[in-house]
Amino acid sequence: MIDKRQQELLKWLNEVLKTDSFTCEPASSDASFRRYFRVSLPGRSYIAMDAPPEKEDCTAFIAIADLLRQQGVNAPKIFHQSLSKGFLLLSDLGKACYLDQLTLETVDNLYSQAVGVLHHVHELSVSGLTIPTYDSVLLRREMDLFNDWFLDGLLGIKLSTSERNGLAVMMQVLVKSALEQPQVFVHRDYHSRNLMLTDTGELGVIDFQDAVVGPITYDLVSLFRDCYIDWPDHKVYAWLDQFLQQRHTRGCLDNVDTASFYQWFDLMGAQRHMKAIGIFSRLLLRDKKSGYLQDIPRTLGYLVNVCSQYKALSPMAKLLDKHQVSVAVERYLMANA
């Protein structure tokens, strides 16, 4: 069924393509209000983005797409745009996202490509970037989603004052760890659903409009401890070793030892996974999108695991155990299957 926004999009496509000889089929949607359509003409195809201007701002997407392409990253090229209507016509990077291609046999090569792109964007001078900073306010706001939308909103768990205070202290540790890291260009959602494998075998990068200047480990966590697919810890830390060696080879002499880098990575993961679990819950409760619920157990598993390893994260470990949060999630999923 074609809705009003899609009718407006079709009319706009007629105008910019100067033809009505095309098909326009849903390509994907994401956790925002944006939708994507594959526009097919004889011999070529595009992706049309529908971003309602009252809810989404395309200016960041346009600016960052240009920045990434200048840096040699295969981000979508923008052929036509209408900020007033909230429509963009983009190059089509194909249908094969990393998530559909990752296996034990392919992961090392695919992640090597993905890490190579990170090295390129880490070369950008942050002083020249006109994008937001991943500051303490934003880091805390994201972590608050965990209690507001997941514990309280989804599971109905009410924390005591002492538990809230303990979480506040732990969150301060996570903020400090994030801010003491080298600050670089951060995609902020650099995972297997936003990395495309094109027909030529090249990596394509999408969904980068929320990029910030932030901690160097953030995109590594998104990639290696992906909310949609998981890998054994020994492989994760081996990939981190390779990343550090490659940075050293490229002349980046970070003043941090390997153990400290691992800790940065692990604590960054705690922050990101609190955020992700909160967002997955909000998508159901506020936006009526239930597709992300199945990813909560995996993401919560990361959080449980890392909190068991660091004394500074013990307030989270204790409340997860006291309230049997993992069990509560499984019960919720079974009841709402």
C-alpha cells in the first residue's frame, strides 16, 4: 500500500529522473523515522531516502557523506536532494550487508576491510570537523536509556536509591574512560547492518549521519561486539592487537599499553550496550517496532560479561543479578513471542 509520503516521493522522482519508467520498492528501514527505497531503471538503480523534514534533518547526512567520500570511503554519492521535502537520491551500494556475509571463514577478511576504513577516518583532523562532540552529557544521556526504557519501561524493575547511586558512580567511570581516550571521527553505528559488500567486493558504509568526535574504541566496539552477531573473546582481542599494530605501523604512537587499551574497549562496550538495550526497548514501547527485541539477550550478555570482569562495574553486576534481569528478558520474550 502506497502512503502519502511515498506518493510525494514518486512525484519527486518523476521530476528529478525526468521519467516515470522506474520501479520503487522498499529497500530497508532503520531505527529512526527514515525509510529507504530501491529505485530501478533499465541498466541502473538508486536508493531513495525518505526522511520526513519535521522529524529528520538530512544536512548532517549530506555533509558527512561528502567528508567520507573525500577521505576515500565508499559512502553513497548524492545525485539529487530536496531538504524541504526530505528526499535524497543516492548511489546504490547493493543488497549484501556484512551481517548476511559473515562466517568464521569470511570474518577476518571482511573485518580487515572495515578496520582499514576506520584507519582512514581516524586520520581526519578533529579540529577541522564540524560535527558534535561525544561529551559527558551525551554519554550519560545514552546510558540513562538503559534504566528509563529497559529496566523501568520494559521490565517494570524499580531501582532503589542506593542502586541508582551505584549506577551513577559506575557511569562516571565509563564517562572518564571514554574521554581519556584519543578522540577521533566516530561513525557511531559501525556494525554489520551498516556495512555493505558491493558487487565489486568493496566495502560500502551507510547510516553515518549521527557521527561525532569521540573515543577511538567506540567504532571498534560496534564492529567487534556487534549487537547482531557475536564472536569469541579470543578473536576480538586478537583483532584489537592487529588494530594497535597497524596504528603503530601507520605512525600513530598512542601513549597507552595493550592492557589499558583492552580496558578502554571493554568499558566503552558497557556504555554502548547500555545505550543499545535502552534504544531497542524504546523502539518497542514508543515506536511500536518489535524487531529489535530479539537482539537484547545478546547485547545484555555482553554487558553481563564485562561487568563481571571489572570491579568498577560491580554496581551493574549486582543489580543485574539481584533482579535476575537476564531471566526477566527471556520471560518477556517468551510471553510476547
